Amino acid sequence: MINEKDWLKNHPSLQKLTLHAKNSLSKARFIAQKFGYNQVLNIHLLFSIMSEEGSLGKNILEDTNFKKEEFLRIFQENLDQKKPKKASHPVFSEEIKKTLIKAYSIAKDFHYPYVGTEHLMQALFEISDSVIQKIILSSDAPFSIKSFLENNQLFQIAKLFNLPEFKISKKTGGKAGQLPFMEKFCFNINEETRKKNEPVIGRKTELERIINILGRKNKNNPLLIGEPGVGKTALVSGLAQLINNGLVPDSLFKKTLMNLDVAHLIAGTNFRGEFETRLKEIIKEVSENRQIIIFIDEIHTIIGAGNVPGSLDLANILKPALARGEIQIIGATTLGEYKKYIEKDPALERRFQLVYVKEPTLEESQKILLGIKKHYERFHNVSLSDESVKLAVDLSVQYIQNRFLPDKAIDIIDETASHVRSRDKVSDFTREIKELERKKDALLSEKENLVFKENYEKAIELRGQEKLLDEKISLFRKQQTRTEKKHAIQIAPSDIIDTVSKISGIPREKLSQAKSQKIKNIRLTLSAKIIGQTEIIEKLSQTLLRSQSGISNPDRPLGSFLFLGPTGVGKTLTATILAREFFGDSQSLVRIDMSELMERHSVASLIGSPAGYIGYGEGGNLTEKIRRNPYAVVLFDEIEKAHPDVFNILLQILEDGTLTDAQGLQVSFKNTIVIMTSNIGTEDFTRAAGRIGFDYQGKNGKNFQKIERIKENVLKELREKMKPELLNRLDYILVFNALDKASIGKIVELELEKLTQRILKQGLLFKFDSALIKFISEKSLAKNQGARLVRKNIQELLESPIAEMIVQERVKNNTISLQITNKKIILK
């Protein structure tokens, strides 16, 4: 027995009862006590509902012409039937508990936020005892309670308050009623495709292969394998559209594709056997309805799914049904996941027929995007030109390397349209709609409170106001749509370039049409910063111009060079300047010291350790850096010191523009500049410097022929020590010139300018003249040093004394000047 106070005040679930429902339960106890019952029965609850003024239960009874007098007569005639010994404090009986549970169930089925007297009343009549049954049968009113129950009048009330349609006692009788588990854990791809109505573009070969497999007698389960983003799921949607349009063989004419949600299937299965029961019911429903084909995206997830100790996983439960041909499945996964999971289970793998979905070509991707662009135009209310679509595909291929077409190009279009729309200011229509929706939300909240209090007359008035607001909102939306269609925003190629720049991290100017002008200027930029190497600069500029104009092979790096020459002439500096000027950041220089790769096993440090070795899965020093930053200058320093096996890796980079790491992932080097340096011939240059000194003056100089012969000897030595297949794949082998006096002077001037700028940042002015340039140049002329001695001399002769002056506050008038006396620099 249940105490009334505990039920109505302390039990949290009864807080869902409306005020009238709580009053009816309290009155029922009073009625039971008045008539001498020690338990509150259903008949007492019905009596109290009839007496509860303003309640919906009482109003429904009155609308059915239910006679209170007739009820009292039958009630009094049956007083002794269930009357036990008299008690002063009646308690709620078990039948009241059952009635409450039933009322809660009815309210839940109709998606009511509360339990009211109408739910209690229907529960009473659905589980009526003999006394209540007499009351129903005694009534001959035109709208009897029996008719009320049979016609589900609560369904009409639910519609009044925008509650979902649902019938308690009648089954739908159609497909939905026959497939409860399929409906709960799957969604209909045919219906989704019919709503979206997106076109099927290309993939004719793959679709034909899928249709042929589905039409087989045995092993009629296609398994789509392809990289992420190539269109595996879209291929299934395309098949559904062909079925909808009747463009399939008779065997597939009535088929329905259902997408199984594996995560939803597993969710909430807390007890052993619950997951297996769900799956077995799905298999049973599909086997009984052979027109259903199940699609499982990421099918490798079925391996181990739902597995607990002592039970089977999803894959092992499906195997027998697949073997008997009771169900048909279309699966989709990547090649890597297929090899890792499904291929290792031969019993499962043999049930499927593989369909390889390759990445579409550039032309195919353009056709796909041109075919679907209208859907993005409609969604974002923009206008996309064919030029912008083709540019998105071209830039995605060139600058987004770790993803696949058409997905990466579609993402560019989608994000660009979103960005363009976000720049547009909020329209007056949007403000009006937002204000009307705010008012509507307030009305709904107020109406819900009124319904909870069973003040239905006022709630119906608010429902009328709500309809007026809906009409206004609908009108404003239509006007907004018409206006936006007339003024659709045009997406320009520059917008596509902006998006690609954000995604790839490459500066916008590297992607824009002005890029060619930037490349033209690379010659001037290199000439201003790399001194004395005119021929080198010319060869570099020519190579980069060819790659950027689209003439050179797109499947190779942008440029590949081998730098030779004496030390200190600018080989490493050239790589650094290329990274900064061409890729916009000096951090885009990836430097690999080949002296660390002298052993055969050291190759693993570039591409990653193989399986079973320490470091497997962490990636290689080279491949990981390029994967994160595919737009870089890759500098292989002192190439001759590396183990010969390293050259095999370089061959792959130079020939194919890609490198496969230890995990089988391809890393693209097609947007890199590959530079190698070598010390081969350094001794020849050193000996020549001893004989010639610093009198090399270019082609017009008296020592030009001697220098050229030295270069020829160095190249000959290089070909003897390096593999010809490596050298032949390079764009140029460039030999840097030794620096003459004029070149040293220009370098001194550049370094002094840099020092001046650093001092200026301290708020000080540094003055110098040509005498200082000449003085430092003469001190920097030394064999085997190149330009490195310039920096060292400036550091010792200028930077250290100036730093001491600044710290000791000896700088006058914020100006530092100097004079040269007796071959010494005096600062003042």
C-alpha cells in the first residue's frame, strides 16, 4: 500500500502531474474515506475527476453527455462490492498505482510534457474494472465514452497543441509497423535521396559493377574501397537515385537501401544479450523483407563492435546470415582499414566483392562540381561562375595534398560561399523574423504553463496568436527569399583564393594571379641578397618560372638543384632566401644533415621506423615535416656523406614527387624545392684561391678560364662519386663562384645596413661612410673563409663596442658615429 502524502508530495515523478490531476487524487482519498473505504480505488478517482471543476477530464465527460446521476446510482449500488472494513486513513491501492502508470504511458506516447486528468480518465477506461464497465455500458449518449476511446479523441487534442501524431491502440499496418528495429536503427537512403534530389555525375563503371554484384545469386555483397573523400557514400546515394528513377534491372527495381547506424545499435546496450537481440531482430526483419539492402559505412567498425567477454561481435553475428544469403549488405571503407581489419578475417572477407573507388581525375572532378554547384548556390544564396568552380578544383589539387577529390574541392566551394555570406550584413528581414520568433517562443512558454494548469480556453486563444505569428514569419521568409534571389552574391575567383590560402596556410599572394609577377621579381630579390652569383640566380629563376607557368612536369618537385662550390659563398643562404621569398617564411626551410645518415639503418629516420622497431608510428623526420608543411625548401646538406641507400629515397622524390613512409602513406613533394649541397671539389677551389687570390672578375676577368677549368674538374669528380641516375634527375648542378673583392664589399655593405636597422630599433642613429666598408672588406679577405669572415669582423669591430656604449649610456644625442685612425675604428 502507498501513502498518499508520500506519493503526492515526496515522489519526484508525480511532479509531472497537473494541478487538477493532483487535486483529483487528493479528492479520491477524501471520497474513499467518506464512503468508508480503507483503500482508494479507481471508482473513487473517476468520481473525483467528475467533481474537479475546470479540468479537461470533466469537460470530456460532459461533452460525451455522460450523466453524473447515472454514475452516482451505479456507484451506490456497488458500494458493498468492494467495501472492506472501515478505516479513517485510506491508502492508495495497487489498482490506483496501475492506473497512474498507464496514464504516464499514455502521456508519454502523445509526447505531452505533463500528466493531466484526461490521461487519468483514459487510463481508467482502458483498464476498467467491472463497476466502471457498468457505467460505460449504462450510457446511451450519442458520443459515448466507448466511442471516445475507439476514436482516440486524445489524438485530436494532441493536434491542438502541436504534438506529434501517434495512435495508442491501432498499428500502422504498413511497412513501418512491420520493421520496428529497422526504423529505429537505420534510415532510408532512398527517401533521403528523393528529398535532396542531387544528380549522379560520372562513376558509371563503379555503379554498373555494384549493380552486377547485387544481381548475383551468391556473394552478392559489394564492398566499396577507396580513400576518404573520393565519393564512396555518394556512390550509394547515386544507386538509390537510380532505383528511385527506375533505371536499374528488374531484380533491383523495388529495392530499398537502409543505412545501419552501428553506434546507435550499440548505444544503451548495458546488459548481456541486449545488443545481440537487437541485431538478430534486424536480421530477421531484413530476411523476411528481401527488398531491403543494408548499407554500412565504415564497415570495418563491425569488427569487435558490441563484443563483451562471452559473446559475439557484430561481424560474427552477420557471417551466418551472409553465408546463407538471408541479407544483402553494401559496405564502405578505406584500403588501409580494409587491410587492417577485414582482410585478416577470411571468413568475412570472402562474403564481399570488392569495388575499388578511385579518386576522380581533374576533369571528372570539375564535371562533378559543375553538376552540384546549383545546390550550394541555393543553400548559400550565392552565384558561382564556372571559372570559380574550375579554379577551386585546380587549387585544391595543387595546394591541398593530404586529401582527395572531389571532397577537398567541394569543401573549398562550401567554405567560400559561407565566408562570402558571412560578410553580408544582417538584413531587415532577418531582424524582423528574429523578433517575431522571440515573441513566438514567449507565447509557447506561456501556453505550456496554461496547459499545465489546464486553463485550455486561454491556451486556445494563445494558439490563435501563435498562428498569426507563424503566418507573419512565413510571409517575411518568402519576401526574404525573393529578395535574396534577385540579389545573389557573386563568388569571385579571389574569394576562392582566399579560402585556399586559409586552408593551406600559404600566403594569398602565392596563390593569386599576381604570383607570376612575384616570381618575376624573384630574380631581382635574389640578386639583391645573393652577391656574386649571377649565373646561379638566373638558373634558379628560370626553373621556378617554368614550374609556376605550368610548363614543367607537375608530378615532380618545383625545382631540384645540387649546389657546389667553396665554403662561405652563399649556398645555404640561397636556400634560406628561397624559403623566405618564395614560400613567405624562413621557417619553410627543412634542413636534413646528411652526415647523420652515414649508416644503412639511419634511412629509417627519414621515413619512420618499420613495424616492430622502436619509434614505429611516430613518422619520419623528413616525411612528417613535409606532411605538416608541404610548401617548403628541402635542403640536404653535405649529400656525399650519406649512405648509398639514402640516394634511393632521393630518386623517388625527384622522379615521382612523392615519398612513401614506413606506414605506407604517401607524402607529396610536388610543391617543394629540393636543394642538395656537396663539399666535393672544395679542395680544388681552396688551392685555386691560393693561386688566384681575389682577382676573379667574372667572364671578363683574366682568371676566368682557370676558374672554368676548375669547375669542369669538380663536375668530373662529382660524376665519379655520385650515381648518374641521381644527377640526371636534377634540374641543374650549380657551381658557386668564389667571392672577389667587389662581392665582399657588397656583402659588407648589406651587413652594415642590417646593423643600422637593428640599432635604429633601439632609438639610435648609426652613421658610417664608404671608408668603413673598405676597411672591413680588406680585413675580410682571407682564403677559405668566404663571406663568413665579414660577419665575424662586424661582430668584433662594431657590435661589441656599440653594445658597451649603449649599456654604459655613453651615446650622445642618440647618434653613434665613428672614424678610422691608424687602422682602428673609434666610436663616438
